[in-house]
Amino acid sequence: MEQQCSSSQRVSLTMSSTNTTEALVIHHKGDLRLDKIPLPALEAGTVRIRPAWGGICGSDMHYFLHGGVGASVLREPMVLGHEVSGVVEAVAPDVTRFHAGEAVAIHPAKPCGTCPECLRGARHLCRNMRFFGSAALLPHTGGGFRREMIVEASQLYALPPGLDVRRASMAEPFSVALHAISRAGNVEGRKILVQGAGPIGALIVAGLKIAGASEIVVTDLHDFPLEIARKLGATATFNTSQAAHEDEYEVVFEATGVISALPTAIARTRKGGTLVQVGIFPPGDIPAPLAQIISRELDYRGTFRFDLEFGEALNLLAKNHWIADGLITHSFPLGHYQDAFTASLDRKTSSKVLLEL
């Protein structure tokens, strides 16, 4: 519930508890550092947050391993992290929706509001999107792996009853999963395959379970992520490094982003079925058996980020603690970021890894 802050909880626009804060900054491929960075003063419409928890995403690992994600290549140092929850420290005088001490989740996207996509209601496809921890634009948009940060009040969500800040950090990846499910249409009572049991694939499983899918089959190359998928609602799992799985499904979610996995996903989608591409492929052209999409009359649908699903994700996480609890496998203090990234890269032993900020 949004609450009115008292005048004693408001602060001057120029007041800040400190001029700098500690943050996890990627400088180049493989070069992560805890740096002291400037902490801006509050401005109209903004809130100072003390982040509490941040989930390490696949994109964070791509910046670490490769210095970029697809076409988004590092050109300057950047704070990582976009799966973030925290606590309000102070608010600008014109902000009345939040108060100091309130727990919040942070929507990492800031659409421009004026481009054609924003004007037609597709804000998640904004061509000028500012997204936490993204090198898509210059200057880059810093993320939330830091001790303190200034955030626009419009990007904050108060936590619903029953949801703590640790579980709330899963709202961003769960929103991605919920948006992907919405792209598939009605999934109630349907037989569905999720190809890839990383954190997003596993959260798609959880969303499908809540939405009433009758069968949720998951494939992966490793046993551990399949174990996570079973915790989150998979009715059957197959390790395809050991044996091929050749059933067909009404709906298939391709959640690996591996180019060689696309022909398999097409083949596993029954004639007249729907294939939702969740995993992000590298930039450039990739080979694909398009004739099979045509002759089998498949609906091949992309899915990218999310928008209003963020509030839905928070409400579902509040009512279903098993989602976050089943997905989170490790947590590390921010100072142990090297151990955290090492754990995240090991798919045989970890799923979602958190940084305690």
C-alpha cells in the first residue's frame, strides 16, 4: 500500500548522507571492481534507496565474460545489476508515495514515453529505453549493485504484505517469465515444453504451474537445473545430453538462447503450435529451418523484457514463497562478488545467486 510520508521524513533536494557510495563496476571483460562512485543529490521526483539484495543475471555474466551482451558493448565503466530490492532512505519533498524505512522493489526500466512504441502502449519496446546495468546507450545506464542509489519514484513498487526484500529481488526475472507466458496466449490445460532450465526457464515453469498448464516438461543438458525445475512445478524432466527427447508439444518455450537449440525447438512444436523465443541469440544472422515453420504452420513469437507484469510478479511472489525459495541457491556479501560470479557460472551447482548489498 502506498503511504504518505510525513514532513519529518522528507529531505532537502540537495541533502545526501554521503557524496560517494561503493558499487560493483565492470570496466572491461573480466575486470570487475568494487569502486567508490559519486552519489548524486536528490532531485524532484527521486528517492534515495539503500539496496538490500540483487540477483546476478545472465546479462551481468555476459558483461563479465565477454564485455557485452549482443550489440550492447561496454564503452565505459558501468555498475552492474538490475534485479534489485531495497529500503527507502530519503525522499525528495515532492514525493509523497513513499517514506523512509519502506521496503521496495525497483523496476529497472525507464522508457522515454515519447517514441512510437511508448505512444502505442508498448513501453517495454521503447527505442530509447534506459535499463539498469545496460550498455545499450552512451552514457551507459548504471545498475543497482551498490550501497546507495538515487531512483525515480515512478520506478519503485511497495512490497505487498507477506513479501520480504530478499524474495522481492526475484520480481524482475519473474516478470520476464510472466511476459513470455503472456506471449504464448492461454496456457491453461495445455501440454508445454520448456527448453532450458536456467533461472528464466525455471521461472517460466513456476508461472505455467500457477496458470494451470496440464503438463510442463523441461529439458536441459545438466541434472541440477532440472532438479530446480521440478521444485518449481515441472511434471517431467529430461537430460538431453544423455538421450534425445522427441515428443511434440502445443507450446514450446525456447529458453536457452543457444543457436543450435532452435531447430530442436521447432521440431518439438507440434503442427499448428506456438514457439516462444525467450533466450537471446547473439547479434547477426543465424541459420534456422524456416521451411519447417512454414509447412508446419507454427507461430514463432519473440518476447523481450516486460512492463506491467512487475506488479503481478510481486503479488505472486508474496503468495507463493516456494518460487523464490526454490530458485535461490546461493547468496554472498557484496565484497565476495568474485565468489558470487564464480558460483553463477557453474550451472551444475547453482541457479539464482544473490548479492547481499
